[in-house]
Amino acid sequence: MDVLKSFVVWIVGIVYMLLFFPVTFIIWLLVMPFDSKRKITHWLLSWQSLILTMILPIWKIKIEGREKGIKETPCVIISNHQSILDILLINCLRYRFKWISKIENVKVPVLGLYLRMADYITVDRGNKESKEEMYEKSYKYLKDGTSIMMFPEGTRSVDCEIGFFKRGAFQLAIDAQVPILPIVLDGSGGVLPKHGLIFTTGHKIRIKVFDPVMPESFNTDDPDILSLNFSNFMIGALKKLRDKS
């Protein structure tokens, strides 16, 4: 039964993207001369994500604390990472930000075009120059008023637990002196685990946005210490989220 449902979900998802892509592309062309930050393109992709999550009958999604996202102040937004579906789910928050994406996603049909159209930031994780360029672009966007969205684990969890946090997001927040907005999500790894193609249904997705942590509350200028502090906090928050389920 899961195989049959998965086939339907994949078909719905593919058809949905193919139907919306021409519309997005035309709007992108029309607004390009005056939408240098690609705000409109990102807005379109966010709403498309929200609609898609609503029409897929494979989960129940509960979002808490969306109002805690700071509209006027750019943030480094961080979240744990259980599934490729997390990109879709985070977009549902409809915050204004630039995704940091691994460069391999540029080769994915449609998705790669969306990355370019929205001017999201890509990085070759094995290339030092690429990582430096990613950092410089991210810093520039933050200083220009646009938030940055990152998965500090760098990859999807294989067991739905929170793994080691890399220092990049925290170094960025320290250098740019911007808040960190932590998001904890759970359930997506059960729907579609890492390297999986078969969707399972009946899962409850929880997304919780916590209060932004201001730079003056970091209490350190060491990104390794800051990453450990946030890792411990989010591990505890995930446990509490599960205890309430």
C-alpha cells in the first residue's frame, strides 16, 4: 500500500512542479528588472510549498511559533535536518531568506532552475574556495537585510536524531552580529528517510520556531562553543517536542 501511495505522491509532486514552473518562470522574467533581491520569486516558491503540503494527504502538520521570526531584522536561521522534505516544510513558514544549498542540487531538474531563479546560494562542500564564496555572499545578504537559512548538520540525519553542528552558521552570526533563529522539526524522517523513495503515511509533522537569540546573548565569540550550545538546546527541545506528542 505504501508503494502505491508513494507512486501517487510522486506523480502529484512532479505534475504540480511542472504546472507551476512556467508560471513562476514568466513572473520571474517580468519582475527581474526591479526585483534584484528575488524577493518575489522566493515568495512564490514559499507559497507553492505551502499549497503542496496542504494537498498531499500523507501527514498532519503543526507549526508553532511562526510569529517569532523577526521581520525587520535579518537572522541566521537554523534547523535540524531529517529529510529532503524539510526544504518544503521550512518554506511553509514563509520567511524571507536565502537558502544555502549543496551544489549537487543545481543538477536536479526544475529544482536547479528554481535555485538559480531565486538567487539562492550554492556551495561545493569539498571546495575551499566555494565555501569562502558562500560565506562572503551570505555575509553580504545579511548586511543587506536578508536572512540566511542553513542546516548546521550539513546533511540529513539517518536516525532522525540531531547530529554534530558545523561551525559555519555560528561564525556567520558572530561576524555579522545578527540573531540566530532556531527551528526544531520532527516527523519528516519517518515520512521519507534519507536515501528513501517510499513515502509512509499517517505521520505528524511538528515544526517549532523558538525565540531568536540576539548577538548580545551569545556570551562567546567562539563559533565552536556557540554551535555546541545550540546543539544541546535543540537536542533538548526535540526531546520535549516528542514527549508532548
